[in-house]
Amino acid sequence: MKIKKYLVKNIDEAISRIKKDLGKDAYILSQEKVVKRGTLNLANVEMIEVTAAVDDARPRQEDISASLLNRKYNYVNPPKDDEPDFSGFKNELQPLTREMAEIKTLLRKSTSGMDGFNDFKGIFLELFLDLVDSGVERKLAARFIDTLQYQADAEQTADIEQVRKKLFNLLTASISAPAPLRPEKGKRKIVVMVGSTGSGKTTTIAKLSSYFKLMEAKKLALLSIDSYRIGAEAHLRTYAEILDIPFYPINNGRDLRITIDKLTDFELLFIDTTGRSPNDKEGLLIMEKHLSGVPPAEREVYLILSAPTRSEDLYLIYEKYSIFKPDKLIFSKIDESAALGNLFNLKMKSDIPMAYFTTGQKVPEDIEIAYPRKLARRVFSYNNKGDIA
């Protein structure tokens, strides 16, 4: 990402300079009124300091699958969310000697003992440290291991693989059932995507709209209210042209209400919104005001959270974006994170159900229903002691 600041007299000047320097795919991160410094500035002229950025998020030809370009998509039914499928277990152990394994455990224990979790022994200590290594908070990890110890009897404890399987089942059972988008016959649904800058809102809309247009033959339209991102509408417009569906750029809340009122015969409306920093309180309030015209009975808000984000920042985004009253969560870019303990931490603090995971940039393939066992697999990967991912 390239970031640059501009000191300008008005926003039109800023947009002109940003387009020239960073191109039409740039977007404005912030704008702030300042007094121009300098000994000759006797009149204290008020200026605007604009921060802009550009990334490589624009849809590329290679990111759009040939099947979508041909308007064909062979959908494979997702597995039923019954008992966890352990058919993918690999029981190949790492070629570590007993002595090396014991040294590793002692080293890990030395870093964990400071937090007071010294009561775990043997396999339970090993599993506790596995969870912590995956990014699960220590107190949360300890809660699961406490439960595991309580449930496991002496006979089961001797079977290490059974103990691991029981922990996996505990993690899976702690996550609520997925809640993917389910249009209802005869009822219009308006899907609003919110999330911070770079979380993947636009690409996720492209994936979902592709599926519902091509596989379920829904009548849908795409709307973009991303007014801060210069040339942002070009992203969704590209997908809309491929899918042969209408696209509507929106400038403000009034335009949004008028457009929604016109699209009464559509089954699905997808609304892309401006990515805002969770610290941009004013910007979030403005966006909330824009979205207030979306009929509550038809509205379904999805908060998109990026997997590579630290737990502390995920909590902040989740807290600040609660202003939009999100109905469901989408965890994006899970292919870019080695472990998903941070997402598991957030899910344990939230009553909002998960809807989808996105697993790459390809449209429409790289999206899947957020089945609990899939998140559990990425949290508890056995550290190569029998990979279930």
C-alpha cells in the first residue's frame, strides 16, 4: 500500500492531485482542517490535510475464473454440518526423539508459567500450549483444557489421539452454527457489507452475487456507496458487467433511499460501503446516517473481519462497527493467516453467527460457508502431530 499526504485548499484540489499521483484506484483515508504553518502566513489560512492511499486490490483478469467469465459455475454442495469429519487425519508423527519433544515442552512451559497456568500436566499441558501457539488467549485456552480434563477419564487419557479428538470436538461445539445468506421467496433482501479498509468487502460481494445470479438465478443489483475511494465504483462495475446485472453508484443517503425505492422488483441488493478506520468516529457516524434509509425489515448487515488482523485490533473493529448492528460475520483472507486463534477469540466474545470464510482472490470460487469445524481445524491443527486441516 502506498500512502501520501496532501495540503490543499479544498477537496476537489485533493482529488485532482491524488488521481494524478496515485491513480483512479486510490482512496482517501482521512481529511482534517489545519492552519497552514509558516512565518508569512499572517492571515492564518485554513487548509485541508488529506491522506490518501492506493493498493493492489483492483480485480484483475487472472483473479476472475474462466468459469465466471464464461458465466458458468459448477457448484459443489457443501458438506453437512454433522459430526466432524476426521477422514482427513494424517497420523504421521514428526520424527522427533522423546528427548527433543521433552525439551520443547519445557521451553514452552517456561513462557507459560508466568501466567499461572501450571496445573496442566502431560498431554493437557501440551494441548494448552498448542492452543496458545495458535493465537488462542491463555485464559480461554485454559478454560477449554479445564473442561477437557474434567470430561476425560483415566482410560481415555491414555489414548492421546482420543484426547486430541475430544478437544477438537469441544472447540467445534463451542462455535454456533453457520448462518449463510438465505433469500426468502417473494421477499427482497438488502445485504449491506461493512468493514475497515482492505477487509475484502468488494470482492466478497462479487463472489456472493456471482453465486446467487448464476446458481440460483436471483434477480439482483449491486450498489456502491464508497464515496471516499477514488474510482471505487469501477471495481463493482467490472463484476456487474461480467454478470450482466445492474450497478448503481451512490453518493449519499438520499441517493441510496431513492435507488432502493426504485428497485422493488429485485430479490437481492448488495451494498458496498466505504472502508473506515475504527478510530474514525465521525466517518462511521456519517456512514450510519447514509445507511439509515435501508428498510430494517429487509436489511441484513455483514461485518467483514480480516484474518491477518491482531486480536486487539479485531476487538476494536468489532466494538466500533457495532454501531451498524451487524447480523452476521464474514472472516476474510483466512488463506493469508497460518493460525486463526485470533478469530476464535473474537467468536467466543460474540453472539453474532458466522456466515462465510473467504480463502483467496478468485471470484467466485474462494468463498465457503463458515462451518464450525473448519474454523476449529485452523485453530487446532495438532502442530503436525496428525494434521486435520
